[in-house]
Amino acid sequence: FFRRAVVVRFCFCFCFALFCHKMTSTPVSPVILDGTPPLSGTITPSLHPLSSTPAEKKTPVFFNAKLFSQVVIVGAGFMCDAYDLFVINNVLSIMKELYPQTTADKSYVASTALWGAVVGQLVFGSLADFIGRKLIFIQTLLLIILGAIGSSLCFSTSSFSIYHQLALWRFLLGIGVGGEYPLAASIAAENSTANIRGRVMAAVFSMQGVGQLLATVLVNLLLALGASYEFTWRFALAFGALPAITISFFRVRMHESA
């Protein structure tokens, strides 16, 4: 099952990357000064009326360094979101071998992050319009870090089962995940011009496929290397905080969007 999921998600990421490359490399038809397209085989004159040299080729906007950094800073949040939401299925399958697990335990642990995401979208999406997107964007990242690390440190006790603890931490993580969605989309759209906005949005949202693929690859890699079940599920949950910690410095330095 895990191998099949890896193949399917790899194919999805490859096809999406191929589509984005096709979008960015599509040539634009040249236009003469009077607005009419040139005939086949004719040479397009310079757009400047006083220049006799051909117009210089512009570097594709997709490879702009500033644009690339923006996609990474904003898209890394989407990668964290997808990873944290999809890794829990593999984690619960491993925990079933270590701790007694009922259908109810599996259901509310898997769903609490989604309920938290609904709360995060409503709360943080509204607060960002009043407080500012940069501050809220940093707070959602902190919730993801706290929820991911807290989930990996759960221990079963006689009065509070490990699944109840995990559900609470997953709910907190879900609030941060839900806050990322409206903020990341609006920030990516506001900081890009109209002619590249579609490509920026596609690149940012494609990071979700990377997160889904990483969730399966990491768990299978740890098991293939001989890691114990206990270490594997704890490390897999804690790993969700690593990308968020990596980009936290850059989010603090980013400018407030309009």
C-alpha cells in the first residue's frame, strides 16, 4: 500500500511540474508597433522607434530570484500543511502495533486536525484583515511547530490515553494549518503581477504534492533503515516542524502585504 501511494504521488508531482514548465516556457507572439501580428517569415522590428537593434530577450519571470524566494517562503507552509495532514494515516497504522486502538480512537485523531483547520481559516482569515497578514502568518507557523512537536511527545497514562493527547495536539496543529490556507493564497496573489499570478499560485499550491509525497517516503525510509516503530511514528510527527522552523526566519523578515 505504501509503495503504491509513493508511485501515485510521484507521478502526480511529475505531471504537475511538467505542466508548470510548459506554462512558463510558452512563447509569446511578437506584435508590431501598430498592434497587428507580423506575417509568417517577417522580422519583428524593435519596440523602440529610435532603435535599430532587435529587442533584447527578457529573462523568463518564473526564474526571477525574488519570485522564487517568495514561492519558497509561502509554499513551504503548504508543504508543511500537506505533510502534517497526510502523515497521520501512516502514524496511526504504526501506533496500532504498539498501543490498543479502537475505531473511535483512529477517527477522532485523524479528524481533529481537520476541525482545527476549519477554526483556523475562520479566525485567522478574519484577524489578518485587521491586524496584518505578516503577524498572523508568523503565528500560524508557530502553531504548526508547537503542534507537531507536541504530537511527538505524547505518552499514555492511566487517566489520559495517548490518543486523547494526540488529538488535542493535532487540533492545535490544525488551527495553524487552517490559518495558512487563506493567508498564503492572498499573499502570493498580492505580491505578484497579473501576467505571472497564475504561475505563482500554481507553484505555491503544488507544494502540497511535495508534502504528501514526503509523508509517505519518510515513513517508509525509516522502516526500511530498521528504525523501531516507536521512533518512527514520533520522528515522523516531529519532522513536520522542521520545514516550518527553517522558514520562520524569512517570514519574520518579509514585508507586510497590501
